[in-house]
Amino acid sequence: EVQLVESGGGLVQPGGSLRLSCAGSGFTFSTSWMHWVRQAPGKGLVWVSGIKSDGSTTSYADSVKGRFTISRDNAKNMFYLQMNSLRAEDTAVYYCTRNIGAADTHWGQGTLVTVSS
Amino acid sequence: EIVLTQSPATLSLSPGERATLSCRASRTVSNYLAWYQQKTGQAPRLLIYGASNRATGIPARFSGSGSGTDFTLTISSLEPEDFAVYYCQQHSNWPITFGQGTRLEIK
């Protein structure tokens, strides 16, 4: 069974940093594109960042470019989102996803990030 | 950035009725279009990929059609568990984008 489990969310002050992690199991992690998607309270889904299977290609939404960094460790079946200079508008549930939009898409259950003083 | 516009924003129907949800792209996405269902407090669930292919385990009452810029998700006969929010998503071009969602509510 495919599982994606996020961790690392929590309450952080504006300007602070947080690192989200996502652990994958039940599939060949090293051949999968991985993405982060977020959803602010009561709002729609917004793609944040994606990373190619071997880590050679990354992409970011304009709203997080220069502040967030996506990375992965295929040996550990883990991938990450380092979030710096956090703002109130970054408050959301963050989902990790595999191969978004494809037949073998899977989503984690999400981790809540709250940016507030 | 490709903008996906979903209509209507809210659709009020009764169980047993047919639902037709629309997604229009600001420029062509070929068939790189997926549909998701999301219920309150849950992660999105893939329904359709490649514009018209049902994902594993998705009932036959769900169908997708379209290519290029105009896409449709049809639910042939609504079941009580189908009332939720539906999103379309394109992965033809970076950045990946989602529509704003259609809320399907019980009339």
C-alpha cells in the first residue's frame, strides 16, 4: 500500500523557518516526481514546488521562490520542504504528493503550518 | 501561468441527478488534465487523469472528457457520498495549476 506521511508542521512566527518532511513507502520512491501542494483554511489547492525523481530538476511557485527549498533523499525515501522567511499567507495545510496528475498520483494527509505571532 | 476556470462555483443537485462540471484552460493543456474530489478534512482523491481516464477504484458513474482548453467532469447519477468539492488540475506546463473548485451540494 502506498503511504505518504508528512511531518514538521506547527506554529511559527512571521519571519521564522520550518522544515517539512514527507516519508514515502509502498512504491519506488526513486522513480517518482514529488510535489508539495498547500491549502489555506477554507481555500483551494495551490501547487508549491516539485522535484524530479533524481533531484536534478526543481520548480517553485512564484509566491515561494527564493524562500522555500525542496530536496529529497532517495536512500531514505524522504523528501523535504525548507521554508524560510515565513509569512502569514503561508499558513496552510501542506500536502506531499507523488506524480501529481498521473495515474499513480497519491497524496499524504497533510501537515498544518500556522504562521502567526 | 495557465489559469483554470471552473464553473459553476456551486452546483445544487439531488441524489440520482446528473452533474456536469466544467474546467476551461487559458491556453491548451492537451490532455494533461486531472480531476480530484475533496471532502472536508480529507486529502484530495484522484478521480480522472489524462482528461478521460478513471483512476483505480473510481466508480463508472464518474467520467471525464475534453482536450485542449475545455474539459468536463460528469457524474451520471449522484450518490450521497458524491457531494464534495471538485478541482481540476493541469500538468502540461509549469507551474502546475488548479482550478478554484466547484462545490457540489445537496439540493
